[in-house]
Amino acid sequence: MITGFLALYIFMLAAFTGYEIISRVPVILHTPLMSGSNFVHGIVLVGAMVALGHADTPVEIAIGVVAVLLAAGNVAGGYVVTERMLEMFKTSKPASPQSAEKKP
Amino acid sequence: MTLPGWMPTVVEAIYFIAAVLFIWGLKRMSSPRTARTGIVWAGAGMAAAIIVTFFLPGMHNLPWMIGAIVVGVVLSWIVGRRVPMTAMPQMVALFNGMGGGAAAAIGAVELIKFNAALGLVPNTSPIQPEAWAGVAGHLGTTELVLAFVGVLIGAVSFTGSLIAFSKLQGWMDRRFVFPLQRWVNLAIFVVAVACGAIALAAGIEGHAFAWGLLVGFIVLSLVFGIAMTLPIGGADMPVVISMYNAFTGLAVAFEGFVLQNEAMIIAGMVVGAAGTLLTQLMAKAMNRSLGNVLFGNFGAGGGAAQQEIAGALKPIDANDAAVMMAYAERVAIVPGYGMAVAQAQHKIWEFAKLLIDRGVKVKFAIHPVAGRMPGHMNVLLAEAGVPYDLIEDMDDINPEFPNIDVALVIGANDVVNPVARTDRNSPIYGMPILDVAKAKNVIVIKRGRGKGFAGIENALFYADNTRMLYGDGQAAASELVAGLKTLDV
């Protein structure tokens, strides 16, 4: 059980961690990183599963299903989009000519 | 399903490992060399956390759960795979909005359970925890407050992100402004918070609240997200999306507290903080304060007339332009979002390579917000195969422009508009720009005579040393390539 001040400490430390991670990032990674953090808050799926898993009435189940559906979309979409963006950073050497032909 | 008694401990342990992996993954994502493995680490943590959640005690509705996960994952996966790289910013908005909506829905379920359970609990005021023995749905005061706040933030992030998505996708008018809008929005917000506060106060006192209050609170929160985003112009959308990303993170952290789920608290809070900082960095790159973005209504109601721009647009044809650059010593290519939309980055890189082969020094000059987000243009150029060392940031290249023989502007407009330095009445006054106007010659590839994203005339296009090359970005780039090749015959 997390209560009062312990929660506050967790909030505080996690916030500093997030701030520190981003503060030294080059501009070129802003978009991928935003997408990456978008993926990380997809952990909301776990919460949505818990909410649905303990839902009893039809209304609760309906809202729970919406929550799980949206959260699953967040996780999968966030991962794919981030992965595709970061794929571009494979190498800093000039890419081979055939990569120029590849259409997205 | 009966599970062994040690299962919850295993689940907790996996959540802890997942939280570590998220932070580790984000850390790796913050450097270009390790970025790719970062998302894989974070993904592994996520997969583990999701799988063990099935083994929490007392989970039911499993068929619904699995069905919803499969549908959600498959749809997003397909959409995420298919969209072109140019559409990435709106995809981030869309998926972020879904996360916010999920957080709000979790809060809604918990509040419904709580309110329904209040009727079953002996009415003592203030409510005693022991009265809840055997009744599901208990929330302490802190949890109750955070559940409400999480619903509000999550709902705003949900509808706000969807509006941002539709705007960037071009489904919606750039801006939607009406008189007294700010006051209407404020009223919506105040009434939403009032509904929530009355329900919250009743809940803390141990009385069940009217369902209408909860419904009103949620619906008005959703409406507020729409109302707040409608007046914001497309150019400011990246900042707004980043802000909603931070919002979703916070909402997730708060609802994580309600559910006593540490992984959600930590991951949500890290994203909340990281997203806030990222939002500030983006706003700074555009020389706009966050308040200005949210409440400034870019250009709306700006009474002062902008300066008239004297001069004429002088066209040039592709062959002449190619020759001009072929015999230049130094060429700077200034790409903007228009280039990406036309999918011209591959052709432009081909053209640049031909110039390099002829001994011309070529650089790509990138404005911090070129494309739709900081770094978006770098991603698009990297996709076309342009090496890093040819790409220069604004601060590095700006002092060099006077020595550059030809600056080739393709699909960029507002970020090269000298009006940002000279005209105090212009809505973009003060925005940092690339000093393209200082180059000896400027060639602008542009589809038509329209204005840029911000809807402002561009003084650069009328300058004496500027020539306009009209045409679709891809076609114009192909003509340039053809023009260069004929030189070698």
C-alpha cells in the first residue's frame, strides 16, 4: 500500500528522472523521444486491464473495454511509430543507394 | 482460476523490472547511437508487464479483455506501419490521445465502483475505513482526489489530441475562432471542475453523489479538451501535442495511484516530467511561450496591419537554376515540410550528390522546427540517406549565409521569412529564422503563390536576389537533376 508522503516521494523522484533524461537530448531526437515517451505511458494498458478485470456491472465492463481498447492502441501504435523513426538512426554513414528507392 | 499465493509478489517484481526498463530505454533513446535499442528494451518491459497482469488475483472478464487487446493492437499496428513518415506527428497525437482516453476511462470505472459501493457502506461521516470491510471499490481521500484529477487531465488529453490529429491530418480547418472564446472555454472548465468538486466533496464525506455530476464532469472535461484545442493554429500543434503527451503521462500516474500500481505511477510520472520539459524546449525553439501558444490565438484579432512588401516575384526555370548551382562554390539546401509532403527528399539528395561530385560544397540547413516537430526534418533526411555531417543546425549555419553562393529553399516558408526580424507587427516577429536572405542568391522551389502555414506574406520571395522555381517539389527536383546531367554531356 502506497500512502501519502511515500507517494509524494515516488512522484518527485520519478519526475526528476524524467527531467534529467530529456535535458541533454539533441534536437534531432526530440520527435522520436516524444514518440518513445508516448509508448511508455502505454503502461496505462496494465491499469485498464485491472479496471476491466474487476468490473462487475455492464456499464463498468463497457467503459473497461473501451479503456483496454484505447490503451492497447496506445501501446502498439506507440511502439511501431517509435521503432520506425529510430530505424533511421541505424548508421551515421551515408546510406546505400538502394535505401533511396525504398518508399515509406 | 486459482493462483498460487506468491503470484502477486512475482507480478510486483515484474512491474519493478518494467519500470527500470522504461527508464533505461528512455535513457538510451536520448542518444542517436543507442536510440534503436532503447525502444526494444522499453518494449520488452512493456510486454512483460502486460503478460503478468493477467495473473493478478481476481481478474475476470478475460474474454473481453483479450478481445479488446487483440483488436486495439492489430488496428494500431497496421495503421502505424502504413502511414508515411511525414504523417508521424499526427500519429503520435492519435496514439497519445488514446492513452489519455484510457486513463480517463480507468478513473471513470473506479469512480463508478466507488459511488455504487457508497450505498452499501454504513453512512458514517467522515467515512471510516473499517466500514468498508468486504466492500469492493474503496478509495481513500487522496485516491479520490487523484481519480478525479486524472479523469479531467486524461479526458482533455484525449479529445485535445484527437483535434490535433484531425488538424494535422488536414481533416479540419486550421483554426476555429469566435468572439469571447476564451471566456466560453473558461466557463466550460469552471463548470466541469465544479461538477467534479461537488461530487468529490460528497464522496469524501461518505455520501453517494448524483450520477449526473459524474457524467457532467466527464462530458464537460471532454468538451473542454476540444474547445481548448480548436483555436490553436497548425503551426503550434507540435507544442500542443507534446503538452498533451505530458498530460497523458500525469493522468496515467494519478490513475496508477488510484489502482496502487507502481509501474503506472513511475512510468506515468517520468513521461509527465519528460514531456513537460520537451514541451518547453519545443516552445523555445519556436520562440513562443506556452501561454502564448495556448491562449495567444496566433494572429487572431491582431489589429495592426502588416507592412506592405514591395517588389515582384521573379521566376527562374529549372535548367538555369541547375546551372547556377553547378558553378557555385557553396550551396545550402533549406528543406521544409513542403519538401517532405512532396516526397522530394530522395530527389533532392540525388541532386545534392551530383553537386558534391562536381566539387560544390553542399550543406543542409535545418530550422529547429522544420517539418512539423523538432527533429522531424532530420528523420526525413536520414530516411533519404543524407549523412549527418552535411546537416547543419540553425545556429551553426546562420553566420555562414553571407558566404553561400546559392541557397535552395524547398518547401520552407515561415522559417526563412525575414519579416520575423524586421516587422514588429507580424505575428511571427521574434521567431528565430534561417538567414537565407543574406545568401548571395536564393532559389525558392514552391508549388504556388500561396502563403505559408502561418498565413503571412514572405518578404524573402520578393527580394532582389531571389528567384522562384514554381512546381511540385518532386518534379522540380527531378528537373534540377536532369538539368545537371545535361551539363555533363
